[in-house]
Amino acid sequence: MKKLAAFLNDYVLECDWKDMALIKTCVCAFGVMLGLTVKKERKKPVMILSSLIFLVTACLTAVRFVLELSEDDFEEDFEEDFEDDHEGDEEGFVMRIVAEDE
């Protein structure tokens, strides 16, 4: 079981957002198919349980996303990228205004 978990962790690290969107769409479709097979008298408890699971996972995902956005790493990465692009430019940022010929 540990080998499977390690393999899945490595696989997820190699995925981009498109791969994850496909996986989530597939899982959603599977959930809809399972939901259609639930007997009429059991639909309400299943709906309550699935709603609770959705709310908890959506909140956890949103909190993690907001925390990632609020980290200072984003600003530091931007500054490093900007400095890498402008190495050797000792004058710094120069704005040039060019007048058009009339």
C-alpha cells in the first residue's frame, strides 16, 4: 500500500492543471452515475451526506488556496524573475517617451 501511495504522490506532482481537471471531471461523472442508482427512499440521506462532504472539502481547498496566495513567496518570485531578466542593466528602469511626427 505504501508503494501505491508513493506512486500516486509522484504522479500528482507531474500533473498540470489540465490533467487534474480531467481526473476531477471523471470522478464527478462517476459520482453522478452512482447517484442515479440510489433508490428513491434513500436519496435524502445520501444527499445530506454528499453535501456535507462537498462543503468540508470545498472549504479546505479554498482555505489552502487563499493561504498559498497570501504567502510572500509570490512577491519574492516575481522580484527574482524581474531581476534575472534585467541583469547587467545598470541604469535601472528607463521610460522613454517618443514624440510622433505631425
